[in-house]
Amino acid sequence: MHLEYKRTFAYVKRMARTKTISDTALLDLLLARVQVHGPSGLSFAKAAAASGLAAATLVQRFGNRDGMLEAILLRAWDLLDEATETAMAEAGPGATGAVDVLLRLTHEQASDQSFGDGLLLLREDFSNPVLRARGARWGTRLAEALGNRLSPDAAHAVRLGWQMASLWQGTLLWWGFSREGSPRERVKQVLLEWCDGQQRGDRSTC
């Protein structure tokens, strides 16, 4: 017997115990699994085993595997949006604040598996137009917040914001090859050097 409520899953196991799990909790649980095993390791059977829900209940909720993976990765974007807004609210003004925003979004350490699995998830984002649009919106919001800390000139702020965001992502990518220091240490070094160069060139408030 299966009972489904809005934003909550419920089922009866052996007609004796009822288990419920919220939509958010379910997606968080499945996201953790995808981050460990990669998107190729996701199936309704494995999701059912991980969540304790029947596979049929998951099929009813998501429709198919692609729908389930999209929902999971949209949840990942929700979490990144929340972390980004928190970082922007807590970081100070100016170039120092812009660097601090990105440091707050950078993990102190990254294992070989987590770094590689992150790239696999990024591939899924690139191939799905819904996820790709979500990433574009996040990038625009981040670049705007960075640029506003770097220059009072609106047009120049946009350029600087995108440059800084791109430098941040590029630094993380190259760190994945070199593994020199921690990701956060490397990001801080590169961004401060970039800001110093901007200041010496008198091109912004860095």
C-alpha cells in the first residue's frame, strides 16, 4: 500500500510501520549518493535501497531516471544558491570582500574522488538545458555581487565580476591537476595577486 502526500513521501512496510520522508530530505539523501557514486551509479533500485522507499513510489514521483537526476541536481543548485547568498551577506565590501565571497564557496580540501565526481556532475549540468540555465543564472548573480565590490562603474563592474569568477573556477580546475596546497589556499593566492594587478593598473577599486 502506498500513500503519497504533497512534498512528502509515505509508505506502509509490512502493514505495521509507516515511514515518511520529505521531498527535500529525499533529494538531499540521493544527492549525497550521487556525489559519492556519480550519476551513472543512480537507478531507481539503488535510490529505493538508499531511501527505504519503494521503487514504484520513486517512479511515480520522478517519472523516469532522467527526471530523478534532474531533480537531484536542481536541489544541488538550490544549496549552492543558498551558500552563495550567505557568503555575499557575510562578506565585507571592496576587493577583500569579493575574495572572501569566493573563499567561502571553496572547500578547504577535496579528495580525488570528490573532485572527479564533481566534474561528472558538471557534465550532467552541461547536457541538460534546465540545469544549464540554472547555472547561467547563478553565474550572473555571482559575477554581479563580485563586480559591485570591485568597481563603482556598472559596466566595468560586470567585466571585473566575470573575470574574477572565471579566474576562481579556472584556479580550481588547474588545482585539480597540480594539487599544490589546499584549494582555498591556492584560490586566495591567485585572487589576491589578480586584485593587486588590477590596483597597480588603476583599473578598479581593488
